[in-house]
Amino acid sequence: TTPPSSTAATTKPPSSTAATTMPPSSTAATTTPPSSTAATAMPPSSTAATTITASSTPGTTRTVPGTAAPTPITASTFSTPIIITHTELPPASQPISNSLALLSFVAFLWEKSSFIGSLTISTSPVSFTTSGTTPTESFTTTSGTTSSNFTTITATTTTVTSEIVSPGSTSPSGPTATSSAVTIATSSESWWFCNCTIAVCIEDDIIQVVPIICNPPPKPTCANGLSPVQVIDEDGCCWHWECDCYCTGWGDPHYMTFDGLYYSYQGNCTYVLVEEIDKKVDNFGVYIDNYHCDTQDVVSCPRTLIVRHETQEVRIATVKPNTLQVEVTVNKQAVALPYKKFGLSIYESGINRVVEIPELKMNVTYNGLSFSIRMPYSLFGNNTHGQCGTCNNNTADDCMLPNGNIAENCETMADHWQVVDPSKPQCTPGLIPTKAPSTTPMQPCKESSLCELLLGSVFEPCHGFVRPEKYYAACVFDSCVLPNLDLECSSLQIYAATCADQSVCIDWRSHTNGVCSYKCPSDKEYRACGPIKEITCKSSQQNETSTKQVEGCFCPNGTMLYDSGVDVCVKTCGCVGVDKIPREFGEKFTVDCQDCICLEGGSGIVCEPHECAKQNKTSCDGEGFYEVKEVNSEDSCCPIVTCKCNTSLCTTKAPKCTLGFEVHSHIPSGQCCPVYQCVPKGVCVHQNAEFLPNSSVFVDKCQNCFCTNEVNVSSQLNIISCEHIPCNTYCEPGYERQPVKGECCGRCVQTKCVIHTAKNSVLILSPGEFKNDPYNNCTIYSCVNIHNQLISSTSEVTCPAFNEESCKPGTITFLPNGCCKTCAPLDSSTPCSVRQRKDFMVYKGCRSVDRVVMTECEGTCGTVSLYSAEANSMEHSCSCCRESRTTKKEVELKCPTGHSVLHKYIYVESCSCQDTECSSSQSSELQSTEENDKASTLNRIKRAISLTSK
């Protein structure tokens, strides 16, 4: 039993550096040499505080209230270095833990000895309080202080292999074996016990069990604006604050370094996000592959996030630009999630893919639009560089270059962190950029309404935890530079994710009017605030104590994810097989032709081969038949044996049919092989070609032929019906249709001259024909055929000079050509005489080459008309100027055909007045003057032989 008044206090001076010595077998007080900077002694009967003197960080004290102890406790009494920090144990569990510790210690001693004499154990709490200052430039992990040195108490124990003597015995019972050695504490010795307690040996077999009580240290301020996290000390008892290394990137792209410095960078190479300065982990680093995501190659977007750890390289690549679709590969091989191997695990968490390295207490997330890297300060503090900066709670050195210098700005720094990427030969690591890239829009613009959500009431609950200004600036930049890609959503998404990391959930997508909507599969529902790791049938809900949440697609209420690797939502936790169908315990089913049952425990599903019912044996006789197994509609796992026909096994071949016939086959009932015969196709055949009914058939040019539906009884072929092509017999005037070889209707061939007169009238003249102009007798047209070519010509008649004033009235008449005029002169009568003229001689189409001298009789003769009273009538005496002597002369005429002929014509040698019979007195009454003129004119035209060429 512990004395009621037993209390103890342990005090650690701020600057104690001296050592305390204690004789091995002494039970008296141990004193510290005078030269010690700090020494504490406790008399055996003292009721003062027990003091532990050890090397400590300046400004740190630890006081343990307690009872009086017979001997002092010094630093030399501890066996191993001990780190005492500030972990506050749950009050409810403390008494139970102390009792268990006490019982465990008693059991240990009882096991090693036959009895424990008068051993007395007491318990008393130990309270540790700390004090210290917080530097402005660095934050490290101490028990309530900002120094990087831990408070340590170095102590040693005296291990003695002793003999246990029973009460009343005067001699030892014998030494124990080495394996049964028991550590016997000397007076005033103490040591760490289980469950955050210290065991102190007081005296006279009295052991005091002192629980450690931790007081919470002051909460620091993190440079990145996020809340610090509680980290358990190495002794597992107390805790301290740390600012985690948290780096994010999103959009086109924007970066937030570990210490919260915001910048944008538009490079399109592969870069180091974070690597260790002092390489402690083999092949460790996180890298980003950016690409130009706009048509002008102005801005970039993340394409692939790369995580390297020892022998593994994880790549999370965006499948489709500006989406949340990604694929995961490990060492260039696609893997299924969750994946766990060689100390690295990959799993889905909402919309994110998470790479976690438990040994390093770090994780990397990526969703195609944004990434985040979380690393513990205790492992990576002051030991990171890259585009994520140096994790030391100080933004001043976040723009550190690979050589350790600090760049003017992080945009310039980011370009120096290129790595060699064979897929990007245009990128040259180590090349110094000529100027810092611009991260502001060239022209001012009105930001998207989506950006205003960051500053509004939607995200207001998070403003006190994470400031939105930097995310708002990134959103405005994206909306101005790339207004058509909806990259503003990435700024909202990463801000919401950072808020969720600080345990503030924002349901924001429903406020974007569908611009930033996220569609889930039909069997899941979207939640803005879901668990980081979804509860499954295979995991325990009690193990999930995190208050952080993540957005994504989750199983609907009333259902649960079956397993992290089996993406099936179930109402009850039974079994899920390869068919992805949930089964209840005890349910029987058939899958992949195995009879299975879902059992609780073990592998869950137990299967055995499916048994089929017996079938009657089927015999397939006959040519062409063979056995085949068909799916049974009643039991798909048990095929039915049936007989199938394969005509390729038949020996009878199809015959060759003549033109117009085809092979028809039919299979008699109960047989496999066909019977062949040639039957008419119902077509016409002409010149080794087949023609379908009503189709045109070419026989010759002069016939229109087509295939009819009528069948020739003898040949069994369809009849071809023909009719001659109708010809157009009309030809233009002057043309005649003549047969042409190879044509059915011939052609219109010109056989006459077609002459267009001056008054647009048309004359049609045959070869050798002459014709006066209908409106002008002085113009004569002719047509000749020379070498089968029709040539038309026009001639004008030249008349001699004529003066009507010198004519006797009523004597003016036309010459026989109908063109020239003549009359009897006024001065004297013209006697009947021979008159000569020159003109062309024309006979039967042939014409003289030169003008020919032709003669005619012309002059006046006496004509009398007297009334005879006796005869009571007019008596006429008429005389006519006529030829009295003529001769025949020859002239050569040229014909239109080209040959020449001699033509004889009459030449008048002399003329005289000769009596002629006068017409009856009634002739004037029978003919009108008009008719006489007409007849005279026609007569003269016929006699016209005087032609003059124009």
C-alpha cells in the first residue's frame, strides 16, 4: 500500500548540466559536487520535492509533486535516454492504466522470486509544465518550446543478479540462472514504466508509481495560414504542435508553397515539386509534368503528377484535359486501386487519387485539375526544395534555386527546376530564362461570376480558417486568360479541398449553375462532404476518427461500399463475387458454371463445379451431319448435344449452268446435303450477256430493244423485243436527208444554195440556177457546185444611159432583162435595124467565159388601124421589125461541173419591117393592161441573158 501522504515532485532546472553520482550499495542521500551548475538532493526523511537533475534545454522545467522519499533520485539512475514531452492522457483511462502497470510489475517480480517480502508500492502523479519563447523565423517541434533540442534525462540502472532469501532463512537458497535475472532497484532509483508512468524505488521495498501529467503547449501560428497539428512525442505520452508541409497547385497552374507563398508559373516542361536537400530517403521526389493548354501556348496546365520512392515510380496522368479523369501507373504499368506494395499505397479518396507513404507519414493527391502534397515537419522540416519551396514556416526562402541562392521571384525560380524528360526534347534543364514570365493578364477584364463565390457567403464559413484572396486572384487570372476552359472551377475546387483539410466542408458546386458540376455513376451519389476513406464491409467504422472530409461519389444512404477494391454498393454485408452482384449470407447462386454459396467468414463465397443432368446419347448418321454442343436455355452451363449439318462435308458438287440459268438447290427433309438443278433466271441473253426484264438491250443503233417478261417456250429465256428508232425527216431549206454509213436516220446534207437577199428574204437555188432578186430585177443570184462544194454568187445588170425626157411619150418600156429601160426618141423615128450588145451567154446552167456580141432587131415599122364602113370594123395593117437574115455562131460555155461545151447561137445579120397578122379587135377587151404588162415582164425576165457582175 502507498502511504496516504506520499507525494513527490520532480523539478528539472533550466540550465542543469552537472552529473550526479551515487555509490552502488549506498542507501543514503546522494550529493552533487559543488562545481555543478545545478544539483538537487533529497534527504531520506525530507518532505520536500524530489529533484531530477539532467541536461535540459534552457527555459524548460518539469515539476512532479509527490511525497517524501528516503533517498534522492538523480539523473544517473536512468538506464536509457528518455524524451519527456507533453502528451495529455485521457483522464478516464489513467486509473485503469496505473492499476494495470502496478499489477504487471508485481507479477513480474513474483515470477522471478518465491515471494516479495514486504514490498510496498505507491502511486503519485507527475505534472510537467513547460515554458519558452517562439522565434519569429522558424518553428520546430519541442515540448512547448520552439527550440529544436529535446529535453533528455540520461539515467542508468544497476542490474544485479541476486539471490532471493525467504523470511526466516539464514542461508541463500542458491543463485538463479542467468535467464532469470531480476533487476533490483536500489534506493532512490527510478525508471520508465508502461502507460506513461515512472516507477520510483523509495526505500524499504517501497516502489512509487508516478503518472506523467502533460500540460498543453501554446498553439503557434503557421506561415501557410493553416492550423497546426498535434504530434505525439517520441515517448508516446505528451504531444506538441507542428506546422505540416502543405503544398498545392491548380489551374494553369497556380502554386501555394509549403509556407503559403502564392505564385503562378506557365512553363510546359517537367519540374521538381519537392526533393530532399539532404538525401535521407532513397530515390524520393515529387514532380509535375505541365503542358500548354491553350491555343496560343500562353498558359500551362498540369498533365501528370509523378511520385518516386525507392524502386517505384507512380504516375497519375490526366486522361482528358481539364477533367477529373485520371489513370494510375506504377513503373509504367497500369494498376488497379487500391494498390499497396513496398511501403507505398495508392487509393481513391472522393475525386482524388492519393499516393501515401506511411513510413514517411506523407501523402500526395491529384485529380486532374489540382494536386496537394502533405509532409510532416518532423521528417522534412528545413530539408525540402523545388517549386514547392523550403518547408520551414518562413516564406523568405521559398524561391530557392537548386544552387541554394534565393531568386528574385518564384516565377524565375520555378524555371530552374526542370528535369530531363525524353518526351520533351525542347526542354533544357539548367537553361537560365531571359526574363521572368508574366503572370498577369495582358488586358484587364471582368472576372467570372464563379470567382465571386470565393468571397461570398458560400465559402464564408471557411474564411476564418483559410484566407480566400490568393485563390480569388488565381480564379480571376484563369477567367481572363482562358475564358472558355472553365478553369475557374479548379480554383474553387482547391480552395474547398483546403477548407476540407481544415475540417470545414463547403458544398459549392450547386452554386455554379452547372458550370462546375460533377457527375457520378448511376449507383452512387455526389457528396461535397464525404469521408476520406469510405466505410466498407471489410473496414471498421470505429477506426475512422478523422474530422476531415472530401468531395466525391459515395454509396447512397442505406448502402455501404463492399470493399475498397470492389466498387459495389450493398445494403447488407454479404458477398460480392466476380460478377459484381451483391449476395446475402446463405444465398445460393450459379456463376461461371459453378454452384456457389455465400457464407459468413473465410473467403465468403464457396463454389464447386456445376453438375449437369444426364442426356440421351445422340447419333448423327447421314452425309454432312456432325455432333455439336449447344447452349441449354434452361441451364446455360450444361450444353445439349445436337446434330448439325455442314454442307462442306457433302460430296455432290453443284453443276455449271449455261447463260441465263442458275443452280437451285433444296435439301430434302431429314437430309443434310442438297439436291441441285439448273433453272431459268428469268432473264434475256444476248451476245453472252444477261439482261433483266424491262432493261435495255443494245442490238444495233437503228433499233430500240428491251428485255420483256415473255418467255420463249423452247429456250426458256425471256424474249427481246425491238423497234426501229423513229427518224426526224425534217431538214432546213436547202438541205436534204441522205443516208450515212453507221447511222440509222442519215443526216441533213446541203444540196442547194441558201441566199439571203438585201431585204432579208431567202432564195433557195439549185446548182446552175439563176434567179432575180424579188425586189430588184437588176440583181441576179446564181448557185454553182464546184468539187462538191456549193458556191453562191450575186451579179448586177449594168444598164446603158437612159434619159426619159428624150423619149416619145408612151414609148418607154423595159428591155427583155426587166432591168433596163428603152424608148423611141423624140427627134426621129428609129428605122428597123440591127442593134448589137455584149453580154454573157448562159445556156442550161453553163455560161460563157467572156462577154459575147449578140444582135437584135430594133426600130419602128408602119402600123395602121383604119375603120371600114363597108365592113363595119377596124382594119389593121401591122408590120414588125424582124430579122431578115441570120447566121449561127459557136461559143464556149463553162458549166458548174467544171467541164466546157460548145454552144451554137443565132446571130442576126440584118433586120427589116415585115407584115404580121394583127390581133382581133376584141383582144383589147379580153386582156387588161395590167395583165399585158405582167406577161410582158415575165417574158422579158425569161429572156434576160445580160448579166453583169457587181
